[in-house]
Amino acid sequence: MGTRSTGDHSIQDQFFWKPGGSIEAVHKHLDALRLIKNGSLNSDPGINSDAIDDDYRVLYDLHQVIRHRLAWDENPGPQGLRGVSHDTPRQLSKNEPLAKIAAAAAKPGRARR
């Protein structure tokens, strides 16, 4: 990465944390970027926001489907508490249906967990 100069400091000096630097400086810069992007320090656009491109919702939907399948493959029984991973995925994309995924078949000689 270049170190283009802006007066007495390089871009890198202004925006990148260096080992031994202050974590407070990192937070200060991240807060400044959040304020520029969102207009507030206390909010980010949610997945349902019109500011989010539907392609990202498709990716989130795919994430939900895979997370759900892996959770049930790992812990298929009805016992115990369930987390969000066991919840049925819900379509958030406006343009693409939820993907379908099946449990992988157990390999011969290997028990499934």
C-alpha cells in the first residue's frame, strides 16, 4: 500500500492502526467512517433496508440455509435448547427463492455425528 502524503502525514499514518498504537485511535477512525456512511454512530442499515442490494440478501439467505443444515446434521435430536442455527431459514431476497440443501449421506464405515 502506498503512503501518499497529505501535508505532514501520510494517508497510512492517518487511518491505519500500527502495532503499539492506541486502540482508541482505531475506534475513533471507525466511528468517523460509520458517521460518514450511516449518518449516525448508532445504526447500520439492516439486511431488510432498501440501502442493501438484493445480491447481499441472496448471500444471507444462502448463509441461513447452510447454517441450518449444518446445525441439524451436528445435533439432530429434539433434546436441549436450540439456537438461531436450528430455526427454519426465511427468505429475505426479493428475487431469488431459498436454496435447497440435503443432508450428506454417511460414508460407508463412518458413523454420522
